[in-house]
Amino acid sequence: MDTVESLCGQALWTNYRKDLEEMEPDELEEFEIPILDAPEDIWKLVTCRSIMFPSEYCDFQVSFVVPWDEEHGCTVFFKDLQVILVE
């Protein structure tokens, strides 16, 4: 069984890779976003901001400060210990 940490790591890695593909090279330099080679390296870039138990929509959500979206961060939403949304 996957842990919440490993599920968050996988979700953050997927979000990181998607956002990197959408960025222009000058944006990568401007925000000083390193290129990671392995999913487990994602923890070098992120910091947990909060864990909330908000509503019927999800059981809980974990929010992170991330360098590829400093303004909004990244939140992983869980229902029945499954990732249902990353934004």
C-alpha cells in the first residue's frame, strides 16, 4: 500500500513535469527551477504548507510551496486514500 507521502510525491512529480513542459526556457532560468531526473528528487524542491480536512469533496488535502508555481503552490486532494486532483 502506498503512503500519503509517496502518493503526494508521485502527484507532485507529475505536476512538475507537466508544468516544465509548458514553460519557455527563459522562464526556467527566471524562476531558477532545476531540472530533476528522478521522481524521488521532488522532495528537494517542495515544502509542505498545510494539511486540511475540508469538505465532502475530498477527505483531506495537502498543500505545498513549489518553485514552479510560487504564487499558487500545488495542492494534492485525496478521497479514500487515492489522489483525485492536483492543482
